[in-house]
Amino acid sequence: MSDHQLESISPWVRRFAPLIPSGEVLDLACGRGRHSRHLAALGHAVVAVDHNSDSLLEAAGPDIVTSQIDLEADDAVWPFGEQRFAGIVVTNYLHRPLIAAMLGSLAPNGVLIYETFSEGNGQFGKPSNPAFLLAPGELLAWAAQHGLRVVAFEDGRVDGPKPALVQRVCAVKPEFPRVAALLPSF
């Protein structure tokens, strides 16, 4: 992986991706595949999903299966089964109708890494539509509602790659061993 590709990986994803146990990982709304390639380099089989076919062409690679799906279409249904993925990674994307089904696809010892924009981000630019911004504590509420244990949570301003207000969580299913969640400080 080149230095440029490594730099474009979200620091949050880079920090917590090593927690994901062996198995298949979903990169939801993968864009051009920066996280898909990182996850594949860590030894995972990756399912990279996006609605944009051009982005998926860039995301394709060894150990990465791409799938063009518009999960926001009126007739869209969640295409993945229960307890399928060892990890689910989502960055810069929010479509609340997917949350319950998405979390249901997390394996019993699975890891969720989620990072996206939060309320107040409009002062820095887009997105500014409340439909695409997390409410205060929303990721924590999802974790509690779906029986996930929070390993780490942040809520506030980031300066890179551009100034934004974000929330991010790393949460695990109850079967995930507590001792495995202890990472060295970064």
C-alpha cells in the first residue's frame, strides 16, 4: 500500500481495523475503496458496496468483491444475511433505515467501526442537511439499542482532511473478548 493510500485511510479506521477478527468484512458506501484496500491488506475478504459504479471500479482489487447497490432506493431491501460479517466499516455515510438490518449482519464476535458527520457540521460546509447528520449521542444510542459494547467513542471537531463535526464509534458484539479490545495507545 502506498504512503498516499495509507494517509487517506481514516485514522479511526486505521486504529480499530486490527480488532476485526478473521472473516468477511463489509465496507458500506465504500467510495473508491480506500478502506476496502486497507482491510484486504489486513487479510480480510471484503465486500465493498456503493451505488456508484465508477467508484467501484477503483475499489476493486484482490480479496475485494464489489457490489453496486442503491440501498436508498424506494424498493431497496438489505441484501445481506444475519450474523455474516466479522466487521462492518462505514465512513461519511448515514441512511438510518439501514441501521437495524446492518447491525443484524454483524457476527456474534463482530466489530462495528462507524464514523460520519454530526449536527452542527453545516458551519464547515456539507453535509448540512439534518437527514445526513448524527444527533448528539446517536451512535451510542444505536450501540445500546442493539446490545453492542462500546470500545471507543468520539464526538467533536476534526481538522482533517477538512474541518468537520463528527461522531465515531468502535463497538463490538457481546461475544467479542474484552481483552482483545485493548490496543496500544496511538
